[in-house]
Amino acid sequence: TSYSLPSTITVGGMQFKIILKEMDDFGEMDFDKKIIFIRKGLTEEEQLDTLIHEVHHVALGISGLSNIMDDENTEEALVRIVDYLVMPIVKQEYKKFIKTT
């Protein structure tokens, strides 16, 4: 089976449209328009990783934490903590979990 991005995703009760787009960045999120853009041509795993990354930005926006951060770099650093330190463990353990169930 192969992974394909959903057309929408609901975070905290808010539905965001997911659109593949020609762009330089891996992804971007427009909170006001409720759209997550993912770069065309990424591998399945890169698509999923990018979706998770952008969903973290959505969660920070919904929670209001985006509004109290001094700059975009602070928010990006918080999101990357999860990208690089938490998600690899989640992926590894989830693969083990799926094999045992």
C-alpha cells in the first residue's frame, strides 16, 4: 500500500484543505484561508512529514500560542523539536506496534 495525502484534515475542530503546489519550501500553511500547501514531487514520507510539520503550525495557531511568540523563528524552532526529536521515535515505535497487532 502507498500513502496518499488526504484532501482535508481536521485539527481542533477546524478543517484545512490540503493542496499540492509547485513551491520552493516543503510546505506552508495559510491559517486564515485554512489551507495547507505541500510541495509537488515529494516522496510519500516527505509528504507525510511535511503534513505533520504544517499541522503543528495549525495547532499553535488554534491554541493562540502563535500570537504570543515574538517571531516566526521561535515558532519554527518549536515545530522542529517535534520534527526531529519526537516524530522519529513515534514512527519507529508505531512500526513496531503495527507488526505486533
